[in-house]
Amino acid sequence: MNNLKLEAILNEKLSPQLIKDYSPNGLQVEGASDIKKVITGVTASQALIDYAVSVRADAVLVHHGYFWKGEPEPIRGMKGKRIRTLIKNDLNLFGYHLPLDIHPELGNNAKLAELLDIEVIDGLEGHPQSVAMFGKLLKPVTGTEFAHKIAKALDREPLHIAPENADKLIETVGWCTGGGQDYIELAASKGLDAFISGEVSERTTYTAREMGIHYFAAGHHATERYGIKALGEWLAEAHGLDVEFKDIDNPV
């Protein structure tokens, strides 16, 4: 498949033009025009690129690509090595950030809801492009029970910050994969019982305790493995590409 055709297919599926993002979405580094094998992964790290080179892939498709707003512009050091490796090996790099978070079928938020048996109700911000969601569990559970469920689903023990009323059962849940911990106040203001994200800040502890909401920090990487994996599986099934998901371990 032509690399520009693949970009058009991905853009049609994910509609990046509908959301303002912190990095460019689409083809970020252009390589060979003909694409047969694609490696997908969460982040375009050196390890992922090196793996793609080792299996003679033509493209790398990730959630966390390059050229973030506010980052240093010179292509040197770690950034330079990554990009030199891509160019030297004629590898295409495709990156989709927020469009992959919010996609209703293949998105990180949608896939996390499936894994945790959460019935999606709506966007937490009240519009279709919301990067945080909310829903409900079929059966109320304790915070400890929900922490166990998250650990089993993601193969990672979450940090659980309980509210002052630690026995408060969880039925309604808000979530935002990755670094969405600051949506906890919005979730609490809407009366939700719990909020899940990937990361945690020092202030999150006090917000959870004082606003009466359970908080679960389940890992930035761990909560965002599933959207890019699902996108690759869709590409393979719908368009016949050879796609392989490579999980580079990251404890954060």
C-alpha cells in the first residue's frame, strides 16, 4: 500500500481534523512509498524503532509520536538518533494522539471501558470530542474490588486513593487514559463515585479525599496499549496489511 494512501485511510477513520491537538497527527516522518509491514506501539521510542528495523517493517504506527508543542526544535541527541534511524532505514512514522484517545470504537477510552466492563454513557465534558468519559458498572463494587479488577485487566497494580469515606461503593465511573488525572475534579463535581487515569499528581490525593471520590492511577502506558493495538488489528482486517503490535515495557 502507498504510504500516502495509508495516511488517508487512517485520517478517514480517526478524523484528526476535528480535534485540536498538541502534536501533528498523520505521517510525521516519510519513508518508503510502498508499505507491506507495519509495527504498532504506544510510543515511538528507540527500542520500538529498532525492533521495526530488525523485522524489516516499512512503517511504525504509534499513539505517542514526535514534534510536540513546546519541545526543543533542534533534531539532536535522543530525538536526532530516533529520526536518523527512521530515515536511514526508509521507515515511515505515523502518529495519532488525541484522535486515537477519543475514537468511539478503537480509542483508548473505549477499549479501557471494554476491559473494565464499564457501560459508556457520554463524554465527561459534554461534547463528542471530550477526552474524558463517564459511565457505570453493572454492579456496584468496593474500591478494593475495583482495584483488583483493574490489576487483572491491565496486568498492573493501580495506585488506589480512597476518599475519606473509604467504604463508598463504586457504581459510576469517569476515566481518561494517559495523563488525565486533572479531570478528577470535574468527575467529582458531577457526583461520580470513581475516576481512572494513567498518572497521578501530588494534588490528586487531596482532591480525591476531600471531594469524596475514589481515584485509580493505572499507568499511562498500561491504559494506552489497547487503542493502538485495536487500530492495527483493524488495518490488518480491513485493508490486508501485515501488522504486528509490539509492547515495549514501561512501568509508568
